[in-house]
Amino acid sequence: MTCAGPDPLGMCISHQLPRTALAGEPRGSKRANAAIVRGVDELRQTVGLEAACRALGIARSSYYYQVDPPVREPKPRNPNPRRSSDAERTHIWEVCHCGACVM
């Protein structure tokens, strides 16, 4: 494999460890993500955020998402425009439960 060139840390970009090799944790697990964030936090103090993320193989957007995940509140459901009104449903119930319909 040929080297794609060194990154700002002096590591060969094509020879970096994959994220799956991190502490034996599966990719995307909470422990693996927490370890990567700690690593980025340590490296960013000396080489900057962009270089630290590149060296650890994580996108900056993923780093920011792990540090401050968005709070998502459930959206209220829109009522179905085809739903019968309460009066219509009451009328239907009464018709279906009258003596002629119930056997």
C-alpha cells in the first residue's frame, strides 16, 4: 500500500487504525464513541480539532454530535383530515348498535 502522505501529526493517512480497532469495541458503541471524543479532546489542544479528527478517523460533525447531541422533542401529530367528527361517530355507533342491526 502506498502512503497518501502525512497528515499534520506526521502519521501516514493510509496507515491509520480503523475505528473498529479502538479498545476492541464495536463501531458506533457508546464506549467507543466516548473514547474517540476523549482522544480528540486531548489531541485538539496540541494540533487543533481538524487534525485531531482526521488522525482518529472521525468527522468533525460526528465529534460535535457526540459532544452536544441535539435535543429532539416529539412532534405533535396532525389530525387526520378524513376523520369523522365526534357527532358523526356517535351517530354511526348508535345506528350500528340499534335493534335492527344487532342480532
